[in-house]
Amino acid sequence: MTLKTRRYLLIILFVSVALRVLVALYLGNEVDAPPLLTDQRSYDALGERLITGHGFSFDRGWYPFTEANTPTAHWSFLYSLWVAAVYGIFGPNPLAVRVIQAIIGGIVLPLIVYYFSTTLFQSSAFQPRLTKRGFTTERLALLAAGISAVYFYFVLYAATLMTETFYLIALLWSLLLMMRLAERPTLRHGLWLGLILGLTTLLRQSVLPWLIVAVLWLLLVAYRAKVMRRMAGALLVTGMVMAVMIAPFTIRNYLAYGQFLLLNSNAGYAMYSAQHPMQGTNFQEFTGAPMPADLQGMNEAQMDRELMRRGIGFVTDDPGRYVLLSLSRIPDYFEFWPTADTSLINNIGRVGSFGLLLPFFIYGLVLALRWAGPAAQGGWGRFLTSSLALLLLFMLCYSALHILTWAMPRYRLPVDSVALSFAALAVYDLFNRVLGRVRHQRTLEVASE
């Protein structure tokens, strides 16, 4: 990294932090700001309960099924502990969490985006074409980091009491490490990947289905490169580290419920509520299905399994309705237009981030496929083991997971964070095209004189 690049990066980080802190101050000390992001209530309540010695529980009945003063595993343990740590120092003040998180997110997210983009564009799939076009990896990475600094949805969620910012950072970091592990399957890379994936999972367990696909991709890369033994060793270390990080909470759940529950008790309710007949064929993202009366008296581990069973039953009982219901979730997932049921700041964030950059995301993805796709790589075999294939797999699998279960725009943010690199590629390419035409026109004017 050159001195000039460091200077630009510092400016980006300053803008990133400033925007996030301003939004944090605007939202203030009110838990329900902005409206509809009701997860903030739960993390605020859990933070207070933890610092007063009541553990992971609530003082009254809580959405969707937790009874008063009973152990809950519905919410992220790690993020609850983060809120409790801040409350333990500054008292139960949401504004303190907002500002500190805004500063951390404002610094770390653009840095991760910078290194992520650098790793992607330095790969053998992109380098020949970038060099030919006169593109520099540093400029592309800086541009991607700059976009992440001002992408308003990222700015907004950095100032909320929700897992989004830390989850985005951990998930991008894990993809970065996967790209490096694919190039050099070492135990050290496996260790780091295990640490970051452990944190990612503790923030949001919905990443677990994607990890199955990611491991299969890494094994395919190793098979083609004839380094299966090294890759297997690295992935074994990854799995062991993840297991060590998750195990304390699994043990806690067993002690609390007397039954196995890997981590959180939210997957069953999400599947049950999202596929419930009350949804019909038109998904209502802010409407939760009522709990079945016959589940009263069950603990959260039992309810999680039973709700998952019933949710799957809704699908198998009427697969046609499920297909139509899933199709109705596509607009909810890709929503970029203002809506009457959300606040002004949410509408501004939606239109001013995804709505503004969607054409660049698409253009950049098309450009990337032209430059590093199957045709450029000499066939599907080489392409499928490229970094570009990994990221396309992630965007496809992660989107499919939420479209088939529960979709809303904020669940798309991890895909947006990956797409920033392609948006930077699009902006850089368009800028160079315009600059090239301007220079050509000036040359013609000088020649005519």
C-alpha cells in the first residue's frame, strides 16, 4: 500500500465514521429509533438483564414465545454480550452502543472491503484483463471502500442495536479468508477462518447453510489443484475452532433446557411463521404468525424443533402455495423503492443505497463475467474454482435461503457488501470510458486546428 493510498484510505475512514456517528446522534437514546427495527428492544432488554445478573432472559413475556424470567436462546448470544459490555461501562444507554458501534463499523467495514476487493482483483482470473485495460487493484479497492463508507444502509444499521454491522464485517472477512485458503490451504489460514466463522455464526446462525456450500467449493478447488490432504487438514482446524467457540453456548442450552440446541432457537419460528397459511401467497414481512396454543409448557428447544417440523409441514402439505409465497418474497428481498409503511430515514436509506447502486451492481457483475467468466477462464472447470465463482455462489445461495424462508431488505445487506466490489469495477470502467472519449475528442480538436 503506497503512502498516497493510505492518505485516501484515511479520508474514506474519516467520512465513514463521521456519517455513522451523525446518524447515531440523530437516532439518539431512544431504543425504537428508527421504527420497525424492533430487534433493538430485545438486545436492549437483554443487555440490561445481563448486567443485573439475570442472564439471558426477560422480565416479562417476550416475542415470539419466551416466558417471563425463563432462559432464552432466541437472540444472538454474542451481540447481547456486546450490548451488556457497553451498558456495564456507560449504563443502560442505547446511544453509547450506537456511537461506539458507529466508530468501530466506520473504521473496520471499509478496511475489510478494501482488503476483500484487493484479494479478489489480484486473483489470476482478473489480473490479465485489469492490466490490459490499465486498471489498478489499489484504485478499485479504494473505490469499493469509499462506496462502503457512504452506502446509506450500512451507515444506518451501524447506528442501531442490531447485529448487522458486526455480521457484515465477519462475513466479508470469512469470504476473504476463503479466497486465500483456496490459493494456499495452510493450517494458519484454517485457524483464522475458524475464528472468524465462529464469530459470524455467533452473531447470526443463518450463515450455517451457506458454509456447507463453501466447504464443498473449497474441496473442489483442492481436488483440481491436487492438494486435498492440505485442504482437509485446514478445514479440520476450521471446524474444530468453530466447535470450541460454539460449544459453551450449546452446553448452556443443554443445562437450561435439558435437551440439545446447537445455538439459537429462532430457526423453527422463522420457518413456521414465514410459511404459515395466514401468509397465503403474499408474504407479509412484518407479520408474525400466532404461536400454537398446544405448545404451551414446552421450553425453547422443544418449541424450536416442533415449529420447524410444522413449518416444513406447511410446505409439504401445499407445495404450490409455497412456490407462490416464495415468489412473492422476491420483491421484499430486492426492495429499493420507498414504501408507506416504513420511516423516512429507512426510505432514504433504501433508495439512496441499493436503489442508486443497483445499475452499477448489475453492470459490474456482467463485466466481471465477461472478464473472468467461463469463456475467459477456458471452460467451466477453471471458472468454478475461481474467486468470482465463490462470490457468485454466495450471493445466489444466501439470496435463495431468505427468499425460500423469510425475506426483507436488511437480510440482503451481506449480498450488497460483496457486490460493492463489482460496483467499483463498473464505476471505474465507466469513468475510464468517459475519460477516454473526452481525451479522444480533445485530440481531434487539436488535430483540426
